[in-house]
Amino acid sequence: MGDVYHQWGSDMGVNSNGDLAVATNAIVGQQRILRRLLTSPGDYIWQLGYGAGLAAFVGRAASPLQIRALVRSQLFMEPAVAHSPEPSVDVVLSPGGISGSVYVHISYLDSQLGETQVLRFSVAA
């Protein structure tokens, strides 16, 4: 059985029959990556070290290189992300540096599908 379709910050998906929608193929890996990157360490009570906590960087003086390194280290913990070729991660802070949003662009090879996947998202205050 697949994972329930649930994009971060939204309700769970529902199919045309009114049942919970099931995530398939690349969506499963993308959902898991977003969950890992946006969950703060200590928030997942069954595995306290799980998560990158990217929201903690919003409104803080942080270097895009520091955030990029954190994202890359977390990506390698996900089974859907192939280690070769290495994933590409770009991080941009909103203009002005320490206030506003963190924009993340990830390109990786899905290890199960053998296809390149692109994931773009932002984290805002």
C-alpha cells in the first residue's frame, strides 16, 4: 500500500469516491522529502532527531550555504533520493537577508523510478 496523499500544509487528498487518495510514484518521495525538511527536530515524538527544521531559518541571519548543507544532508537520508548523481540544491534568501522567506530548489534522481525530480518550495514567517 502506498502513502496517503498529503502535501505539507494542506488537508489529506481525497479521490473521486471520497476515499483518502493514495500517493504514488514520485509523489511519495517528494512528500517524504518535504516532511523531513519542514519538520523541526524534536517534533516527531517517535524519532526525536528526525527533521531539518527549515522554518527556524526564517528571520534569522543564516547563510544560504549553511541551509544548503543541511538540506543536502537530510536528502541523503531519504531512500527515494539517489546518491549518484548527487542532488542539486539551490537556496535563496529573500531580499534583505534576515527577514522574509527561504526559497529552496532541489533536483534529484529518484532512486526507484530512475527519473529526475524537481522540487521547489519556500518557507515564510
